[in-house]
Amino acid sequence: MHLRHERLYIGGAWRRPATDRLITPVNPSTGEPLGSVPEAVEEDVDTAVRAAREAFDAPGGWAAWEPEQRAEVMERFADELDARAEDIATAVSSQNGMPISIAKQLEVGYPSAVLRYYAGLARTTRFTEIRAGLLGGSVEVRKVPAGVVAAIVPWNYPQVLSMFKIAPAMAAGCTVVLKPSPEAVLDSFVVAEAAEAAGVPAGVLNFVPGGREAGAHLVSHPQVDKVAFTGSTPAGRAIAEVCGRLLRPVTLELGGKSAGIVLDDAVLDPAAVGEDLVRATFTNNGQTCFLSTRILAPRSRYAEVVDLFTSLARSLPVGDALDERTLIGPLVTAAQRERVEGYIAKGRAEGARLTTGGGRPAGHDRGWFIEPTVFADVDNRSVLAQEEIFGPVLCVLPYDDVDDAVRLANDSDFGLGGTVWTADPERGAAVARRVHTGTIGVNRYLPDPIAPFGGVKGSGLGRELGPEGLQAYLRTQSLYC
Ligand code: NAD
């Protein structure tokens, strides 16, 4: 893996950037600089959108290719990504602090599976349908590619979240300008190399690593047809306002504060369910949008549930993200750690009971580490229970009966994920169906590429993954014949 890049991948070539501005990612496990890449500025974004526009509009270009031809390119691209799995996993973990064992499960393998899944959908989707007209004649209903896509992703799962956009866009026949977050850029260069090696046609994929300004310029660019954004709710609202003004289709995958409902019959043996519970609540150091960070426990078993999460949190090995034994790495930046520490201070001030963690772990003087933290006796209307903390911090709240649990779960400005824990999966599913979120799991949680993923309320608009995710990159034309 190269840690230093001097050119940007735009229009199928490695181009000199418009300025000499650099992004210098830092390893959050050590605080040391990792390397440097050019920072794309507005002029680079303009060049990238022009390249994507030309690739889309060219007669016989990507949009006009047969879906089968696009699928073949996508499968070669998936193979090239798999061949670079080691580099990609290392790049992600050393930039955002994701434990390497998680990066190897989720940031490699999963994105190429998504790419192959959409290659399959490109082959099987009916893009044209002839309907007999009610008023005589017939109507050809066509699903055509939406056009040039502006894709903007955060740092927490840079590979997965990029591929949630790139794969359906490519299957539909769209071209893409992708803006990675400045905290996680090195991996995007490996993806560009894979695209080039796979023979993805020039201009179909373009990468503009940059900050908010570059992102804002891309979203409002007159030559962009569709926006796909994953990130925080405040940034999503700002982008939605711009897209509303421009009447530009937009998909928004935003923040969350999901509930984990423990039913009174749940099996809470750590040997049996500990791994699934930790995965659903602490994955990626708490820096995962769908985590069940509000644990709802029946009063009859409240003390037991608090003890369980307290001991699970204490059992998690904290360490360097590149160490295979690590389950909790550092937070992405010093600023993010300060933000999380601010929430811990607020929780204490609000009167919540800290049962474990709350500080910086001993023996980790370098890097932006924080102890896995659990609060009990939390009020659902408090800041701790309502705001997205984005760190390894759980709160455990008591409920009276199942109706009360559902009420508390739904008493949130967010609606992304959630879980129900029970010995009776049927009963769990019945409770899960009453929760107002885009996704929810019973005794486990892992977004499956075949199923639409996304949120309601402050968690966003639209869906990624599944056939629904492909529809977001198509528009419909009716041709009366
Ligand atoms: P962020 O909103 O600050 O930034 C996300 C991306 O958007 C970055 O690339 C950033 O440069 C860009 N950006 C920010 N403001 C912009 C603007 N006005 N116009 C255009 N681009 C802009 O979020 P973050 O801190 O990088 O990521 C963490 C957030 O992402 C959390 O809230 C998390 O819940 C959310 N997230 C959501 C999902 C999901 O699928 N729902 C998945 C992962 C992360």
C-alpha cells in the first residue's frame, strides 16, 4: 500500500491536482501521521464531474452498455478488490481505528460481495416493460440510469459505505464522483487502482478526497443528477435543503440511537450470546450508525442486565487497531474523543449511574482511546439517551412491560436500527414489528446485501442495498407507442 499519493484518479487517469493542498491522515492508535494525499478542491471536483458527465453522455458510453457487459466489468472490479484485501483492511484500520479483525470481516469481502450482488441484479432486472395501453396502443415503461451521481461518505466504514453507492450506480448505468472523508482517504486510492486494473471505463468512477467545501460544491454542482450521502444528521439536513431547492433526487443515510430491547425471557449467558450482544452494541469502537446503544431492560431483570453489560464492557480488549486481539480500538480523532468525553460528563451531570469506564484506559498514553462505558438509571428523555454519541458508550434503561418498551424504543428522533433479545424468536419478531425503524434484528444484527437498509425520521431518507437500492439510481420514462 502506498501511503503517499500525488495525483487524483479522475476520468480514468491519474491527474495532477489543481492545488498543492494535502490531506495528511493520522493513525488514531498512535497519533502519528500516516502519509499524504492531494486534497481535492472545487476545481478538481469540476474536472471530476465533467469526466463523469462525458462518460455518461457519450454515445455508446457506459449508460448505453448492455447490463450484461456492465456486470462483467463489476465482477472483474470485485476480483481486483479481493486481490487487494490486505492493503484495504490495513489502510482502513490504521486511519479510523477500526479493529483489524472487524476490518477483515466488514471492510473487505463484504464490499466485493455487494458489487457481485448488484452485477447479478443488473443481469436479472427488467429495465424495460411493454404494457398494453388502456386507451389503445402500448406503453414502453423504461428504467433508465439516473445520470451522474455525487456520492459522499464518512470515515467509519469507508469501503462498505462507498460500495453501497458505487455498486447499484454502476449496475444502473450511472457514473460516479465519490468524495471520501478526509479522515479515511488512503483506502480510496487502492479502490481506484482496482477499478483501473479491472478496466472500469474512464470517467465511470472518479475520486475527490476532500472536506466539507468540496462536498458542498459537489452536491450543488449543476451537472450532477443524483446525490447519495452517508454521514451525520446535521450534514444530511443541509444537503437535503440544497437538493430540495434544486429538485435533485437524494438518498440520506444518517445517524442513529437504536434500542436494544431485552425481553423478560432473554437468555443472557455471556458464553451463548455475549459475542452477538457485543457486535450489536460496540462494533467499531461504538462508531457505527446502527448500534443498539439504548438498552431497554425489564424491571424484573434490570440489575442482571446492567451487570451483564458492565461485565461485557470490562471484558473487551482495548488496544492498537492493528493488533488482532483488539476489540475496542481508538476513536477516530482527538476531537471525536473530546466529544464523547463531553457526553460522559453530561451523563454524570444528568444523574445517570456510571457502572464501568468513563475515562481513558491505563497504558494507552498515545492515541485517542476511551474505556468502554456503561451508564445505568438513564432517563429516556436525557441527552445521554437521545443523542448519538458515536463512541463505546451504552445506557441501560428500565421498562415496565412490553408496551412500555416499545413506547421507549419509539420515543427517539432517530429510527435506523435496533434489536430484540429473547428465547422466543416469534415473540421477538412480533415486538420488532412494532418498532419504528428502517431495520431491526432478533438476537442478531447485520445488514444483509439483499435487504434494503436505511432509516426513518432523523436517520434519513431512502434505502440502500437490495433491489430497492438499485431503484434509487434509476428514473422512469413512459414511451407511448
Ligand atoms: P459528517 O456528516 O461530518 O461527514 C460525512 C461526510 O460528509 C464527509 O465526507 C464530510 O466531508 C461530508 N460533508 C459534511 N458536511 C457536508 C456538506 N454540508 N455538504 C457535503 N458534504 C458534507 O459525518 P462523520 O462524522 O464523518 O460520520 C459520522 C456520522 O455518519 C454519524 O452521525 C453516523 O451515524 C453517520 N453514519 C450513518 C450511516 C447510515 O448508514 N445511516 C452509516 C455510517 C455513518
